[in-house]
Amino acid sequence: MSIYLEAVGLEKSFGGLKAMNDCSFTIDQGRITCLVGPNGAGKTTIFNAITGFLKPDQGHVTFKGESLDGLSPQAIVDKGIARTFQNLRLFAELTTLDNVMIGLGGQVGEEPFGAIYRPFHTARAQAAKKRAALETLEHVGLADKASEYVRNLSYGEQKLLTVARVLATGAELLLLDEPASGLSHGALDGIMTLLRRLQDEGKTLLVVEHNTRVVQRIADDVLFLHQGHLMARGTPAEITSDPKLAEIYFGGVI
Amino acid sequence: MDFYFSYIVLAEIYVLLGLSTNLLVGIIGIFSVSQAAVFGVGAYIVAAFLMSGTLGFIPAMIVAFICCVILNILLALPSLRVSGDYFVVTSFGIQLLATAVFINWTAGTGGANGLPGIPPPEILGHTVGEAWEFLVLVTVATGLGCLAFGLILRAPFGRLLKAIREDELAVAAAGKNVLRAKVSAAALAGGFAGSAGGLYATFMSFIDPVSFDLDASILLLTMVVVGGARTLAGSIVGPFVLLALPHVLMLIDIPTTIAASMRQLIYGLLLIAFMLFRPQGLVGEKL
């Protein structure tokens, strides 16, 4: 199998802090890869580097053999990679449905000329997009909340909505930043089932996750990150049984 | 009767300006305090062409429209780099700069004395001289502006602009081009303001820098706040309410010497009161 996503020698310094330090790893297609590591290990920085929100000082990222270097976040979504944010970043003053519709590509009337000169065409195209967005909401189990404003959703529902928004972009590689953190038991089961289902549908997932039980249940591969460097890679069982990694994770310094 | 015509025509011109300000400030969240400057540029351009006779009314309006589209894109560009409070300061500087040019570039703008004797519009060989004819012209122009504004709000473009106001980064993460959307909105707002300027110049037949200064920009913001941000109805109601104020003041017996400052005082109080007690305005959403 050819390499799906590859990062080689990523470096990024914020002042004296090295958020990424010669960071190299690969992700295999069709798998759920969990990115773990103590706070400040550089997990979100890696997300930012892959999705074009941050330019690494050095290093390269390739996706299906194509370089992503220097591409804008928009261009990277077009390539098929989309991300969520740890702090959700939903549009609170839009409805659930509109949040998803923002993610849908290829919309008619998303610029002033189409909107003003072809209103009927725009309205017809919108109806089709609305159906697509509703299907996406159904997929994550939020269809009954379509016309609710985001501020009226529970935290768990908001997390599901962030997943719906990346699904709407049609991306094949989904980068999910802590999709399970802060969720109740019931919601946790729901999101784990959803992630598994996405995998069955052919998506590849890179997931930042702190909860080791979640990692054990969903991950095919685990990347262990420490001080901006890939320290270990393995199955969940291998990573969690390594006493050295456990010590780093719970606050030891090596 | 002319008195009411004049009130309605002016209010409609300000509706067009209100759309411009609402689009930038209310919908996409570019807090511009220099929309009166763009309004002024449109007015001076149309005035200059009509007074020199080099262009007719319609071509002059088109030139003013295009110039103001370009100008407003340039003015909004800093908002791509600096956001929020910082942009207000930048925009404030732009407004002061524009006023300085309007006052000091005597050859082009007539300086503080202004430009008197701007000829009335001529459309297809017919001079729009009567008040009611002007009312029709301005109503058509403003109606088109309102239609465009309404269509945008309903279209995906409107949703994209609102999303950008809330979280630019999240919009980029959803695969949308934030820069293009912002530039398009700024262009449209510039076109509205420029057209309003041209109509204003020909209707008043006299323009001077006072109509396009910082007070005018703040009056526009007040109209949007009082009418209601982010809605078409708000952009229409605001100008009609605020421009009625001087007429209401006339009914009360106050000396003409303090009437102008009285008006400014009331505008200021209205702005504060609405921000505190009814931030969504009369018929709008919370700014």
C-alpha cells in the first residue's frame, strides 16, 4: 500500500518553545490513527501544519503522493483533508443546518453575482444542498435539531455537529481534535460508534484523544508524541503497556 | 408637498447608504467608520462629470459605481490584517484623511465652499427636474439596492458572510475562500455608497465636505443601530426615523441657533440608548 499521508521532519518554534521537533510520521488509509501525548506535546500544532493553518519552519507533508506545502486551508480541504477544532468553533448564531451547509462545497450563489442575478437558480440549487446537509445531519444523529440554533444544543450535540461539518466538506481524511473529551458516558459511546461507522464507509481518521479507554476502543494505530517529536508508534495495547510512555504521559520527564 | 418629497428622497438615498454600512458592519463584521468618505467620492465624481459636461448622468453614475467599488475594496483591505478595534482606528484615520482631501483639494472639490450648481440628471434625453421625477428615480435605485441586499441575505453568500463574522478560521477550515467573500462584500458596499453619492449630488445640486465627514459616517452607524443591524428592514427603518428627527425638532419651539447641536446631541443619545437597552435596534438583530 502506498503511503497515504506522510509528514517528514516537521519543525516549528514559537519563541524558545519547539512545538514540533523533527516530527515525522505516516498515516495509513482507511484506519483510525490516534495522536496521543501529554499536554503541549504538539498535537494541535501538527493538525495546524497538515491543514495549512500554520506554516512549519521546516519539513514537508505529502498526501497521496502530492505535496501540501504552502497550500491554503481552503486548498487542503479541496484535496480531501478537513479538520475540527478542540474548541469547536461552531457558528453559534447560525442554525445546525446552516453550520453544515457552510461545509458543503460547490454552491451556487455563494458569491454576489450568482446570488443577485440568478436568484431562482440559486434557490433551486439550495434545495438540493439542503437535502445533502440533512442527510449528513441524519448520519450523525442530529436531524431533529436541524433548525435549532447552535447555542441551544448540548455540548455532546455540538461535538457531533463539528463532525457533521467536516463530513459535509466531502473530505476523505478527517482530523478530529478531541472529539470525545468532556462527553458523558452515553455521548461517548455514540461518538465512538460514529467514528467506527465513518471508518467502515471508507474515511480515514486522525484523532487527538486523551482518554486511554477511548483510544483502546477505536484506534488501529497510536502515535505517541512527546515534546513535538514522534516518540513511539504501535497498537493501542503496545503503547499503553509501555511503562516509559506511561511515565511521560503522567508527568515524568525523560 | 416638496418638503415631504425631499424628506423621502433623502431618506431613500440614506437607505442605500444604510445597506452599504449594514453589509460591512452588520453582516460581515468589518467595522467601518468611513462609509461617508466613499459616499463623498461617489458624489464628487458624478458632480465633476456633470458640471464639466464630459459625461452624461448614467455613464457618470457607472464610473462613480466602479470607482467606489475599487475604493471600498482598498479601504477594507486592512481588515484582512487587523481585526476588530484596530480596524476601527484604521478606518477612522481613512475618514479623517478623506475629509482633509475634500476640504483642501479646492480645484477638484471646491474645498470648504463646496460645489454649487450641479445639473439635474438627464436620462434618455429627459431631464429629471421635478421633485416627483426624482422620487421615482431614487425609489427605483434604492429598490434595486434593497432587492440585491435581500437576495444576498437569502443566498448562500449571505450565510457565508454571517459565518465569516462569527469565525473566519472555521470558515477557512470548511474549505471556503474568506478573502474572496470579504472583497466581494466590500465591493458591493462600495457600489451602494457610490451610487448613493451620485444621487445625492444631483438631488441636492450642491455638495460640500460637511455631508461626507466623520459625523456623517457616525450618523450612518446610528441609522444602522437604531434601525437594526443585519436586516433589510433595519436598513430601511433607520434612515427614515433619524431623518425625521430634525422635522420633529422643528415642531418643538427651539431657537434655530441651537437646533443643529441639539440634533447631534439627540443622535448621540439615541446611539448610546439603543446600544444599552435595545442592541437589536427597532427591527434588527443584536450587533
